[in-house]
Amino acid sequence: MHMFEHLRILSVIIMALARVVLFSLVGAVACFQDLDFPPGFQFGAASSSYQTEGAWNTSDKSESIWDRFVHEKPHLIGDGSTGDIACDSYHLWRRDIEMVSELGLHFYRFSISWTRLVPNGFATHISEDGRTYYDNLINGLLESGVEPMVTLYHWELPQKLQDLGGWTNPLIVDWFGDYARVVYSLFGDRVKTFLTINEPLVMCDLPYNTGTLAPGIVDVVATYMCNKNVLLAHAKAWRIYDEEFRPKYHGEVSITNQLLWFEAATPEDEELAEHAREWMAGRYSHAIFSAEGGWPPVVEKAMAEDSKKKGYPRSTLPAFTKEEIEFVRGTFDFYAVNHYSSRLVRKAKEGEELHPYPLGDIPELAAKLEPHPHWRPTATAIFWLYPEGLHHQLVWLKKRYGDIRFVITENGVATPAGRNDMDRIEYYTEYLKQVLLAIKEGVNVTGYTAWCLMDNFEWSDGYKTKMGLYEVDFSSPERTRTQKASARFYKNLIQKHSLNFKVYADEL
Ligand SMILES: *[C@@H]1O[C@H](CO)[C@@H](O)[C@H](O)[C@H]1NC(C)=O
Ligand SMILES: *[C@@H]1O[C@H](CO)[C@@H](O)[C@H](O)[C@H]1NC(C)=O
């Protein structure tokens, strides 16, 4: 053979090798079925109103606690930014629908802004513009074959209700119920899945323990008042749907919990780790999902002891009455899990400083929370990578609350800016493998939601952290959205209904 022929063959081989960039993590030799999702398994992506809509003072929309918080305390937002315009989805919803169609999503999870739909907080009147906006979005999604999954509350309380105590006022249970009824009656004919409240942990514990999220009030007692009222408000909204709407609309309602997986640092810490799980998952799940209802007994006991030690005349965790326990118990149609990261749990050393939960530790349990030294950090300061944590979490939930159905309603990672987001692809692959493992072990997981559809206002991080499948150019008035490599990966995954596919370099 002529030397040039050798070179040509060599270059053909090199080209072929270069073309097929098969991610080793997708597992070239792994058993095919192991990476296939069960028939009917659904994929979606999520957003939330404050993080994407913008138009914070458009039409008759009123001020929410997040509008107030970012305007008054810009120093608590990483880049001093606001969600005043965000992705401007209020005006660019047609493009958003185009994106979810491009991805081939089965469903799109978004939230309704209470202050946009019901501006005075109380259900005395409905905003026509607010109603039109959500009608357009829901109808557009359905026309594109994408199911809407609607969150009623993603942290934007009307400021007016905050001024009356917000989530610490027990009357919020009725106020939220009234708002929920408005949403069901306007959209329940077309929306079949509702989530009442997003991540009660991050709207009670985090704000009231640290002041770093709206309403920015630090008061540890308020945490537990919020804790109880959220459970009752969810139950109220679930019961309103169950009694007034389910007979004609046949939809489903649940609550979304943010769960960090807790792993014992040493075998001696196993009991403490279990208590920490009850603290984390149990405080917002036991009342709803357990057979007996009410607070998890270990949490009730720990809180009574801690309150006594601190001199409170009674536990700062407000008790449930018998009627309340029955009212909340069983108010679910499935379990919705938001998961991002994990922690190791160990007993605090004598005199060791403990920071307030959930950014730090659990002082009430004398539990120190830390990442494992081998877990890789991410662009979100409080999230480290431990894909196995999601598997352990799902298995634990099933063991604790029985053979119920699970939907992952958020999972994702913050990465540096840019569209070549291989680390996001790796994250989704690794975490989804753990979902498959849980399914194989008999946990009934029927859906998965990528956080998030597009880069948006990430609360305390502002626009510094990027979690989207689509990049958003926040410097352009059009808020131009562009697919990242991860968007093409996700689309492929949905199409193949499997993690077992080749990813070609020129597709990314
Ligand atoms: C709405 O807010 C913007 C700032 O985001 C401000 O410039 C504008 O004047 C406000 N409009 C109204 C009607 O208050
Ligand atoms: C999972 O739950 C759904 C809905 O309840 C049910 O139809 C399905 O049979 C369950 N799958 C398994 C494997 O239990």
C-alpha cells in the first residue's frame, strides 16, 4: 500500500473514533435493559414563577415577599440582582413552549404566582391579565402535547399576607385554601397534576433560621410555626381538590419536599443519622405519609427536650390536635421528591460550634453535617455530588412510608456558564442511574424532572449559578434562549427512553 493510503486509512479510523464520543459513564458494555426506563416513565423539566416570569409590577400584580426582599436586601443576593425581569417569561411564554416541545418533554412543571393571579391575596377577585397569562401557557403546552404540572406556591407569598404574619399565622391555612380553590376552578379542567407547596423546608427552616431567603426574618420559633401551618395548608388544599374537584377532573395533588440524603459518618452514628432523616424528611412527611400521622416521635421528643433546656414553657414545635392529625394524614396522591445533594452526619464534639440548619448542622440533635471529603463540590456552595444519595433516599422513603408512588420533581446541578455543559450531562446520567437502581429494587418511581428548563434567577445566587438546559442571555432584551449540550442529551434520552445511547460529538 502506498504510504498515503496508510495515512488515509489511519485518518478514517481517527475520524471515526473522534466522532463516536461514547460517554464511559453511559456504560458501553452495560446491560441494555439496565439503562432503559420502564414503559410509561415520564420526563419533564421545571421552572418557577419568580425565577423566570419577570414582569414583577406589570398590570395589577401585587408585591410578593420576594419582590420586597430583593429590593430591600440586595446584599443578600450574590450578584445584587433581582427577578424583576428574570427570563421575561411573562412576555416570552411562546418561546418557552417551543423549548419544551424541542426537548420532547412529557410534562412541564411551572408555578403560579399568587400575586399575579389573586393580587390582593384574598380570593375576592381574579386578575384578568394573570388568568390570561396562565391560560395561554397551559393551552399552548397542551397543544404541543406537553402536560402541565402546576405548583401552587413556589415561595412568593403576597406581601400583604406577610404583613399579617404570613406562614406563622394559622389563618394562612384558609387563605391558602381559598387561593388553591381559585387555581383549581380556573385551570383544573386542563391541569391534572398539582403540587401544593414547593419545599416547605426551604420556605420555613432556611428563611427563619438564617434570614437569607424571603421574608428575611430570623426567628427560630417561627420556623416551627411555619412548619405546622404549611402541613395544614397543604392538607386543606388537598382536601378541597379531593372533595370539590377530583370527582369531575380526576387529577392528582401532592406536596414537594426537598430532601438532602443523610448518611452516617461512622457505624456508631447510624442512630443519629436516622434521627436526622426524621428531622429532615420526617418533619414534612410523617404527618402526611405515615400510617399514624402527626410529628415523627423522635423529632417531637428532641424538640421538647431542646425547648425545655432553652427555658421555653412549652415545646417550640407546636403540637397537633387529634383532629389536625386526622386532617393532614393521607393527604397525598404520590410522593414528590426534590433532590440535589447529601451530607454525612456525626455526633458533635464537646463544645463544637454548630451552625443553623439547613445550611449548617442540626443543633437540636447535636448533629454535625458535612460533605464526604471525596464528594465533588458544585457551583452551588451547599451542594456536593453523591449520586448514590438519591437511591438511598428513595429506598428509605419506601421503607418509611410504604409502597407509594414517587415522582422526582427536581434534580439538577449548577455549572459554570457556557453551553458545553458536560458536567451537567454527567450529573443527570449518574443521578438517573441511581433512580433506575431504585426502580429495579421495587421503588415505584414514575417520573423525573430536570431542574431547570433554562438559566434563571437562582435565589441567593442571583444569576451567578447556571442550572438550565437552555442558556439565557440576560444582557439581551429578548432574553435569547439557546440549547446547551445537556438539552440535546436530555432530548435524546427522552426519545430513546434509555440512558443507553451513543452521544456523538457533533450533536453536542
Ligand atoms: C416597575 O418596576 C420598574 C423597575 O423594575 C420601574 O422602573 C417601573 O417604574 C415600575 N413600573 C410601575 C408601573 O410601577
Ligand atoms: C406504580 O404506580 C402506578 C400508579 O399507582 C401503578 O399503576 C403501577 O402499577 C405501579 N408500578 C409498580 C411497579 O408497582
